[in-house]
Amino acid sequence: MLTKRFDKLFFVFILSIFFTFFYFRPLNSSWYRIITADGLGYYSYLPAKFIYNDKELDFKWFNEVYNKYYSYNSFAVPDENFMAPFKERRINKYYPGLSFLWLPFFVPTHLVCKLFNLNANGFSLPYQLSMGFATLVYICLGLYYLRKLLRKLFKNEFLAFFLPIAVYYGTNLFSYTIYIGTFSHAYSFTFITMACYYAYGFFNENVNKFTNSVWFTLCFLIVVFIRPVNILFLLAIPFFIHELRLKQLSITPFQFNKKNIFAIATIVALIIYQFGLLYNQTHSLVPNTYSNEKFYFNRPNHVFDLLFSYYAGWFVYVPLAFIAVLSVLFVRNYNKMFFLFLVLGIVVYLYSNWWYYTILTRTIVDYTSFIAILLGVLLVSLLHKKHIFKLALTLIILSVFYFQLKAFQLRNNILDNNYTYSEYFWRNFFTVKPVSIFPIYPKTIIHEQTNFEDYEKINLPFIVTENKYEGNKSYKLFEGNHFSPEYKTKLPGFYGEKGIRKIKISFNLYTTNDLKQIQLLCKIYSDKDHLKQDVVFYVNEDRCPQNKWNYLEYGFDVLPEVTSSDSLKVFFWNVSGYNNAYIDNVKTQICITDASMEMIP
């Protein structure tokens, strides 16, 4: 009876995943497509093969199609997102295994688009929705198998029900399902979980050994064919073995039922598909496709940053992971936990040496089932201590809500995934409304010049005392005065040195009813008044609630042609002029930083 009740509740949880995706995620925005970033590389094998007859897999068709359906691109040329140099040609650096998993969704979608004349080009809305739906299906499969695995490990229906929900909503597995679903990580989670489930069955159960071995092989190949480095999960397999004996390794009798025949056929098809595409591109069966990206083991690693920093700390943003690791303090004589910690530790160490080391926050998603298991070990050890058990459950639930808050802030640029530091983190700890930030990590600053104006010691028209943020005065923009004075400063001599040059303007702004927009204008001129760089920031009402003081900051990277002999001019413009705006505490920071936080390969 209890099992059936949890089955029904688990089904409600599965429905919540679909509801969250279709209700909260933008589905038809050209700025925010479902197939995006890394997903473009994994996915593009399908339109190349089935739509554009791209036999050479050179993806020359990609840029034109991309520009038609996408408004945003972080690369000068769209295909630079996934194309990389390899020997004497350019190839898709992403392995094709994930595109194989999408075949059952892509082919019907393409046929429907062809039949009903729905822009059958591989990137229109039906294809986008199809790939989003595929992610939902596979993640639900992974969570289903995680529940089955936890049930076998702990023989506890509540934990098998509760922990999949906790790790889904309380870790980045949520983000890489709902918002960034065409990355590989949700899929890797599913098939690592399934592989561990079938490994458990093979080593500990006397029935269905052939079935377990075949399906483990299929899951193992999918994991490796998506991301070869995930072969590391094999190091955790000893955790799932109660007691290894030679007779356990026997897989007879062979059971060629429909389920196993399907698995064997899929294994054959997967191998042909994977190695066929790889060899066609590279003339190699196991190429290193990341030719211009690598690990730097000769540099200081970033283990501490990846665990505890404000900009990338796994434990800071996913406290469930920290609680899971703490399980080692509460469990005695459970040496097999070492194998789970070994895999997680190696992954953290490896990516602490990757050129773009903050990638750990997503690569660790692949091993989310290990976090659930460690949490399960912790809770089982506390079952006989009711008060501590309830406290642990409470902390886990609070951690889920905390993660959702921080994930929301990162999605909405309230916090920055690469530049957040302590001041930003704590200032915006509970912030859920849009903010304007331009963080410059303090430890990267080599030289800095700061100018500050609070209007307290100067006498100019329209400096008023009727409203102010601090002190006694502020500057007023209204119908009779649309523009503030120009704040002109010569760029400092250190702008002639090497480094990344940045300018940041922060200020406090008060706007009255119905004032729609204030513009902040930054212009850099040569000594002959030649305009070298012109940057405009639009302060809209969504970032500046009316009838209250708001702290805002904007900034930009200075162009290479700007020199230390040039000058910066900064001023504000009340565009409509119909209502009042007050400005106070204007701070201009001109600095040069090193590249330690820029994630340059």
C-alpha cells in the first residue's frame, strides 16, 4: 500500500517536470532557443545527415540557417561555437553519441514538418520543441532508474521517493533539464544511473544476469559515446557490489527476449553510427576532437575555487552536494563509499585544471546520482536518531529552496557565473528583481583610477536639495534640463600597459512616475576630438523601480585602438524629460585587469 502511494506521488513529481518546462521556459524566442550553445554541436549531425546531405560533415550550410532562426550569437561566426581545427580541416568537436539518442524524436518531427510544410530545415520551432521534449523524456527515465536503484540500495520507500526529487530540484540537474537541456549532462546522468542499476543487478542478483549485462553494456557505450571522459564512472562500480565471487560473473543462460534483442540491436546500431560519423570526419575512430582546448596540469589548479568561491563554488551554490560529502562524518565501517568519493574527487580535480575550469558546475551534473546515494547513506545512518534525522531532512529541503533562489539569480544576471565575489553575493543574497551589474573581480585589478561625484562641494544649476541619496544634494534631470553635465577625464597612463581595460560607472538613481528611460552615455575621444568608442546604456523601468533610490552599475571593455592619450566623457540623458530623475554618488572606475578570470584557452 505504501509503495503504491509513493508511486502516485512520484508520478506527480514527473508531471511537475513537464509543467515546469512548458510553463516557465521561453519556447519560441529567437534569443533563447532550446537547441543552443553546446547543443548545436551535438544536434547538428542530424540535419547534416538527414536534411542537408552533408556527406563531408563540413557544416557549410550551418551559418545561413542559424542566422535565420537565432538572434543571439556569442561568436563572430556562428559555427565557431562547435567547429574546431583537426589536422587539415575543421570538424565538429562534439562526439555524435547524443544525436543518436535524439533520432527517435528527430525523425518523426522531420516527417511531420515535411508532410505539413512546417519549415523542415532542422531548426524551426517543431525541432526545438522536439529536442526539449526529448530531454524531458530521458531525464524522467533517469529519475525513474535512480528511484529503482535507491530502493535496491536502502530498502526504504520514502528515501527512494524523496531523494530523486531533492537532487532534481536541488542541483544543477534542474537547470540542465529545463533551461539548457540540449547540453549532454542530463543525458549522461540518466545513462550513468542506468548503468549503475544494471551493474548492481548483475553482481548481486542471481536472475537476469544476461539482461543486466547487455543493458549495462548499452548504457556504458552511450555514456562514453556522449562524453568519453565519463568512463570515470566505472571507478564507482565496486560500491554497488555486495560481495564479489567468481560465480557471480557467469551470464548464462542467454535470454534472447524482445527486450534483450532490442538492446543488442541498439548496441550494434550505436557503434556503427558513432564510429561511422567520427571516421568520416577525422579518419580516426577515437580522435581528440578538442584540439584547441585542454587541461593545464602545469598551472595552479582551482580546486578551492570550484568548491568554495562565490563565482563558481559547487558547495556555495549547491549545498546538497556539501551535505552529501558530510555523510562521511556520520557513517562508520562503510568503506565502499570511497569509490563514490573517488569519482567525484577525480572529476573536481580534473576540471580544476581545465582551461575553462568553472565548467565543473555542469560536468558534475553527470554524477548527480552519486549525490543522491551519499545523501541516502547519510539519512539511513540517522534513521534511529529521529530528531537528527528530521533536522537532516529539513536542511535538505531548505537546500533545495536555496539552490532554486541562486539558480534564478544566475539565470537572470543578478549574480554572474564567472565574476561574482563576496560583495555582490551578499548584497544580492535575496534579490529576485532585475539588477544592473558589471562585476570586476577585485583580485584581477592591476591598476585603477576612480573618480567620484556626490554633488556636495560644487555649485551648478539643477543641483538640488529636495531629494538626495546621501548627504544634502543630488543632480536633477527634468523637462527643463534633459542632460547632466559631462564628466570628462583623461585616460590614465597605465592604459598603455598590457591587460584587459575596463570602465565601470556606478550611481544611485531616483525616478518619478512614468519616467520610462534614462540613458547613460560614455564616449571616448582622441585629443583631436575624434570619437573612438561610443557606448550607450538604457536604464529602463524594469531595472529602476520608480519613486525610490536604486543602485545601478554599467561597464564595458575598452577597444584596442583607445590609448592613454584619449579622454572619457560620461553624462546622463532624461530622454522624455516629462518627469523627474535624480542622480547621486556617481563613481567612474577606470582600470586594467589581468586575464585570470576571463577563461581564455
